[in-house]
Amino acid sequence: MVILLEGKELGWNQIQLAFQLKIDEAKLSTIENGIFSLQEDRLQVISKIFEMNYDEVKDIFFVDRIAKIIYKKQCTVETFKHAEEILTNYISTNATQGQIELKK
């Protein structure tokens, strides 16, 4: 996950970053190599470690996931523009009609 680059900017090596995240070094390596994804329940820990706003960390987490899907499916960058339009529509609909329920 791209947010883990913050640890490197702080001068932490992989062992130090894994310790801060409370995961073992091997697991961190698989996350950094894209084999496994960082779990959402770690976001609060990450926001504290890097002294970042939780919502910013959450946004980066989900953008990273979405970007990986877009890349794997060989979609264009335009996909983000369409996603933004759709999200804006969901938010607008939610504000006027109450809670909308999205199906998987």
C-alpha cells in the first residue's frame, strides 16, 4: 500500500515499520509486494503512527485498492473521472432521498 512509503520517508527500515504496524516482517513484505493487502482494521494504527488524519488514510487505502483493480483490468485513467461522477451522484441522491443501499 502506498501509505507505507511514509515509513521509508521517516527513515524506518522494514523491521521497524513492521514493528510499528504490529505485524511480522514477512507479512509486511507480502503487503509491499502486492501479494496481500493491508487490512482495513490497521488504518487507525497507521493514522496514529504517521500522525495523519484517519479519513485521509482511509481515502488513500481505498484509492490504492481501486487503482490496483483498474490497473489489473487495464482500464484507462478516465475510469477515475467516471467513478467520481458516480460517487457524486450517490452522495447527491443520498442527501435528497435518504440512505441508498448499494448491492454488491
